[in-house]
Amino acid sequence: MIIQKKAHAKINLYLKISDKRPDGYHNIYTTMQKISLCDDITIKISAGASDINITCSNLSENIPADNTNTAYKAAESFFLRAGVNGVDLDIAIKKNIPAQSGLGGGSSDAAAVLLGLNEYFGHILPENVLLEIAAAIGADVPFFVKNVNCAACGGIGEIVTPVETDLPGPYCLIAKPAYNISTKQAYEDFDRYNNSAQPRPPSGIYNDFEGLIFSRNGDMEKIKSIILKYGAKAAGLSGSGPALFGIFGVLSGAQRCAGALKLMDGVEFCDIFDFLY
């Protein structure tokens, strides 16, 4: 049996970091929005000894293919909680979402595996159990498990409330510099260098990580300024970065911007996507 799923990327329209919890995670308030950029997940299910095998295209040091991969963790946790035995999984991940970019690729992969397996086994686990599994894997995974296009998320990300947004345009340009930022390192740096005077508005496009990350990476502010120069209605950092997004009302403006950014030294990835509604 073969299951195929799309694992969509997200952007954070808003991200405010609150207190650090005893378990080491941070309470956050964020608004996440899915975009059409996605990884392709293929799960082959066969009789066996409950082995899980991960293969991944565009494999790099940032995308493990062992039991540290989020898709592996999702499958392993599903087997345990659902009491499933005697099944082998071959999970093939075609990576299109840049790794360690703040776009939620690994989290979305994990959610796609959880949802795909739960569908195959007749929805053996209720949503609240899937969300528990998701939260244990990573803070963004519950949003993807909830399977909505936009949501306000609280706690460490496990409190997911679907919302509707009035975006200022239908086109989302994504630009990623040629370096990566791990979520763990981003939060550690935020704790170490957090400036409590940094403004934290209650709404609009905003990200608590932006000031710190921009101060350390000179290309970031330049990329954002180019996005705005070409007519983006709004622009910001997604997640813990380093991917930046621009929201465009006119496709031609987004295309001109993408053309300019692709010529810029240090830009590794740049393309235009749709928002999912």
C-alpha cells in the first residue's frame, strides 16, 4: 500500500516569544499561514517487523535520514500510541522546502506522516492524541496536524485556533540566504541577547527574532529592503529564520523582485508561491 501526502510550508505572520518554561521550551504566540510550497511524502506500507526506513532527496547534513528525522519520530510514536505491530514503513521525502529556514519543513513532514498513517489505519487515534504526539516532536507540528490553512497558536505551539486572515495580496515571495539557523540555536541566542526594549506590537507582521537575526546577518535587512522596494505590501522573517517573505498584490511586482534577488550574491533560494485558503 502506498500513501502520498503534501507537506506544505508555513510562514509566521506574527511571532511573539514569551517566558521560558521549566521543560526548556518557550511559550509563544504566533499566527501561521500555509503556502503552496511543499515537500512530497510517499509512505510504502508492507508486512514486516515494524522497521522504519527514511530516504530523502536533496539529502544534506541538515536533513538526517535516521531516527532523528521528524518523519521517523512521527511514525515511531504513531506505532507506539496506536499499538500497531508487524508493519514496515518506507518513507520517501522529496525535499522542496529549504532546511533550517523557518518555513516548517521538518514539522510538516512529521505531520504528513501522522495524518497519512492515521487515515490508513481507519483514524485509529483521535485528534487530541495526534496533537499530543505532534507537540512532543516539535512546536510547529500541531499546526500542521490540525490541518488548517491559518491558525493562531499558543503555548509552545500546541494550542491551535483556526483563524481567517485578510492578507494584503495573494502572492508570497520567499527568499532564503545561503545559510541556516537551527531553531534550538535561535532560541538560545534570543535568551542570551534578548533586548527587552524591542517593540512588540499586538498585531500586524512582526517577529521577535527579527532584530537579533538582522543584527548578526547583514544580508537580511538588505533582502527585506529589496522586497519592499519592489512593491510588497508587507515583509518579514518567518519563524526563527533565515527565510524572509514578502506579500505582493501584483504578480509582476513579485516576479521583478524575485529576478533581482536571484542575482544577489548570497541568496540561495527565491521563488513565488500562493497562500492556501
